[in-house]
Amino acid sequence: ASPVEFYSRNELETDPVVDMREYGTYNQPKGTWSDDSSMTIATMRSIVNMNGIDYDNLMEEFCNWAFNHEYSQYRETFDIGNTTIRGLNRYRDGTEPLKSGGTSTHDNGNGSLMRILPLAFISDIDYETIENISSLTHGHDRSKIACVLYVEIAKSMLANDLAIDEHISNACEKIKQHYADNEELGEFKRIFDDDFSEGIMSGGYVIDTIETVVYCLKTTENYRDAVLKAVNLGGDTDTNAAICGGLAGIYYGFDAIPVDWIESIPHLDKVISLCEEFEAYCDES
């Protein structure tokens, strides 16, 4: 997805992505992951190392990625969102972790949503902790609710054998009840109503991203098609595909991921090893 990041929908309709590509936007080899995976890996590494959630250590690991080039295959940080880098810089300048994230309506990019999935595997995770981990870089309620909704969909998929529509509907009901008095709930109306008749925007705005993910999951029937649909909508292709792929991977299973895609990813052994460590932590917690 990274090779076509920021490509328009019209461009991708003319030349759709159907398989792994290389170079393109960031001139990276095939199988290179971007900030979405790097920050997710950093999140998992922190939780494993600290045997739990430590907000300062999470920020340290995010900074290790952003400024020391950890958690990428080639020790190169080539893509980082504006809201994320501002939050990390505030932390480095002495702001405490939970106050580092931006809280204005303009701080609602998808930078916390893209790294939140590991929390779905922690059995006793609560909404406040999910919100706090979003707040490290994205502190506005809109971003925090989006993260909670995403984790709830993932947790439903992990726990129940239901259709995709039912997982999403169940998660939405929980969100509507918990945030009933929050004015930001209206931003999620199209998802709640399952009404995308006005079209899908696929940029980096958190609401556009969560809508894109829900739309792609609802309108496809397998992992490959869901991810490719998210990519070929254009815009913030790497993040939309990564977030969509996270849920599609849970729902359809690892074996549904095309083998040639997996084999194209350099240094995947390190990620698999970390996943095993993270799984062990989740089993023990």
C-alpha cells in the first residue's frame, strides 16, 4: 500500500493495485512496512518488555522509532504523521505522556487508530486505557472513541463466530451506550446507520479511515479483496489497508493472507517472534 500512498482514486482506477508493489511514493522495496506497522510493533514491544502498559515506556519506544529508526526493516523512518510527531516532540520537551497528544479538532488524524489493535488481545483492557494510549499522540475524544470502536470490533471477532455485520453492529451498540452523552458520537452516525450513500472518503482523517475500514469489510468476502479495496480507494492507502487488514486478518484467519504477500516481507521472522512473545504475555495476563 505504501507505494501508492496519496495516489488519487482516479489514478488507481486506471492502474489498480492487484498485488505487492515496490518503490513508488517512498521509493521502498517490496514488502516494506510503514509507520502503521512500526508503531504497532513498538506498542507490542513496550508491553512485552514492561510486562504491561507503561505510558512513559510506550512514548520512549515511539520515539525510538521516530528519531532512532527502530522498528523498520531498513532503519529508516520515512513516513510519520504531523499530529504524531508533534505529540512525540511535546513528550521529549518534558510534557507528561497523557498530555502529549493534541486535543484540537485538527488533531484527528488516524495516527493512534493505526497502532491500537494489540490492545484487543489483552483480555482485561478497559475503555479508559484505550483512550489513554490514543492520547499519547491523539487526545481528542473523536480519535479516542474511534480507537475504542475499532478495538471493540476486534474483540468481538476474537470472541464470537458471527458475520462481519454483526461484529460491527455489536461494537457500535456498546459505543453508543458508553458514550451516550458525548457530542462526538454524532461523527460516527454513518457507521451506526450503515449508510455510506454519500460516498467514502479515504484520507487520513480518523473518521474517514474508520468508515473506509468498515465499508471495505462489509463489501468484500475475503482478506485479499478487503485489503486491496482499501488500497484502491486511494488517499492514505497504507494506513487504511493496515487497519482494514488487522480486522480482516482476525476474521478470516492467518491462512487467508496470500502466501506470496507474506513471503515478500523482509525481516518478518522478527515480527513473528515478537507476536509469540506478545501472545505469551496476553495468555498470562
